[in-house]
Amino acid sequence: HMYHMAFTENLNPRSLVSASWGLPLFLLLMSLAVPLVLWAGLRLGATTNPEYFTLGLGLAANNQALALLAYIGGLSAASGLIIVTTLALSGMALNHLVLPLYQPPAEGNIYRWLKWTRRALIATIILLGYGFYLLLGSEQELSNLGIVSFVATLQFLPGALSVLYWPAANRRGFIAGLVAGMLVWGATMLVPLMGNVQTLHIPLFDSLYVLDEASWHLAALASLAANVLVFTLVSLFSEPSDEEKGAAEACAVDNVRRPQRRELLAVSPQEFASQLAKPLGAKTAQKEVEQALRDLHLPFDERRPYALRRLRDRIEANLSGLMGPSVAQDMVETFLPYKSGNENYVTEDIHFIESRLEDYHSRLTGLAAELDALRRYH
């Protein structure tokens, strides 16, 4: 949830510079109190579980004010965690589950529809979380729940690393590896937790697996190994699509950007708004185009091909924050497409550069002047 606040809810990207050292420092300062609370709980002989020592200290010392303060602090921390986590999950569910399957009608108010749909998702997620709590029962320790959740989150690590360091990975491999890892995780960690099963027989090795504090790492290694193995094999024996190849090159660490020098069918921001009015409605489309122009500091009568390509990319980025990246990409590619065929789409950009060089010819000095002379006479 902290990373959701640091990245998704961040309004100023420049604040990430401070967050890069401020967030680890904040977590470090919070962790310094853990040994002190643990020592005080053991010293006073608190009868509660170690994860509730902050509450048990007040009870062990017969200090009702301290116990009440710890209870209010724990309640506020839990409420904040539920709120932030639910907001993050509702946005993910809206962008990646609801909108790809159903999009609001263009003649309606899309902003109002998105707001109420997200509110409904928030209520649904909270109810599902409470139902899962009732299913588990109240006898589960927080440490066990944390370990099971951590191992489940660990299944996304191979895909996250491959985004940066292995461009050959593809969608089929990631999904297959994730399914394999989750199946092992569910059999070795989730089922014993929910069914209070202490031992699990593994026919392949003809042995019993015991789920306790000393063996949870075996389940984590087994699930992660199954994930990586299936992920690697499926990626090696399946061919990624052109879209996946482009995304892999864009996300690679040693990325060399290859901007597309293609001409759009729409030749003005007004045509952008007219095309986007089909899926978004006239008012919403006009608002999104004007917002993108303000972000790029471009005039509304802009007609330069390069500027229009920047405007198209900015509209897609803004719509990604509103409707999710997959829906935004499909919408922009459908209603703001590039010209197809063998048009000489580079000519206008080259003529524009040539004209600007002619204007600045008398003001070029040094290496720039020598390169301009080389361009002219050689």
C-alpha cells in the first residue's frame, strides 16, 4: 500500500526523488521500535501473542490508558491499510477486469460512470475480504497470514525481472508460470492454512510435508521453482507477438528508443476530438484533447506531424490513468490510427527540419556550423 501511495497516487513525479530515500528511512525508523516492544513484552510477561504485544503491554502493566491508546493506534492503522489497499484493488479491477469487458456508452457521462463503478468495486472488495476472514477463522496468527501472502506475491517476481532483463519472455510463459506457481502455493500453503491441515502427502517423493514455522521456506522455494521452470520453458518454445516485442524493447534496461516517424490520419487536434467522440462522447473527447494540449504546451491549431504524434501519445497516457492501459491503447489505435501503405511519411518532418536549419544558418557557430556546411556541400 505504501508503494501505491508513492507511485499511483503521486501527483508530482519530482517527489519520487525525496521518496527514494524518505520511504526507506521511514520504514527503518518504524522498525526500530520492534525490538523495544518485544523486549518490554517479554520483560513484563505479556500473555498475548507477540504480534499483539503493543496491546498486551498495557494489559500486563494494568494501564488502561496505554492499552486504549494501543487499541486506537492499531484500529487506525488497520483502517488506513484497508482503505489504501481497497482503493488500489478497485482501480486494478476497474481497469483490467471491468473495462476490457464492458465500456460505458459514449452518450453518457463517462466520469460519473467510472466513479460509481469504482465505488461499487470498493464495497465488493471489502465484503469479499470480510468473507475471507470468516472463512479462515480468528485463530490464525498474523505471522502465518503474512508469510502466505508474501509467498503469493513472490510469484510475480519472475515476470517483473523478465520485463527488464529478458526480452524473450512473453505473455504465455508468464501466465503459465504464474498458474504453476500458484497451484503449488495453494496446495502447500493456502489449503493447510484454510483447512487446518498439518501434514500433506506428496506422492511424487512419497513423503509427508509438514507446514510449520520451520518448513514454510520449502513451499516458497517449490512454488517459485515451478513458476520459473514453466515460465522459461513456455517462453522459449512459444513466439512472442510483435506488440510484445515492442513492449519488451521499450522496457529493457539497455533500451534504444526507436520512435515511429509515421503520419496520422488526423491532421489537427480538432480531428482528434472528433474521432475520440465516437467512444468517449463529444464533451469528454474535447476535454481530454484540451488537457493533453495543456500538458504539452501546444496550441489548439497545431498541425506539425511530430507534435501530433506527441499529442497522440499524451492522450493515450491520460486515458490510461482514467480507463487503464489496455483499453486506452486499443481506443487510441482504433480511432487515432497511423496512415497505412507506403506513404512517404518522413518527407514533412525532413522539410520542417531543413526549413528550421535555413532560418538558423547565420546563427550557427563552431561544430554546428561545420556540420551544417557538411550537410550542404557534401
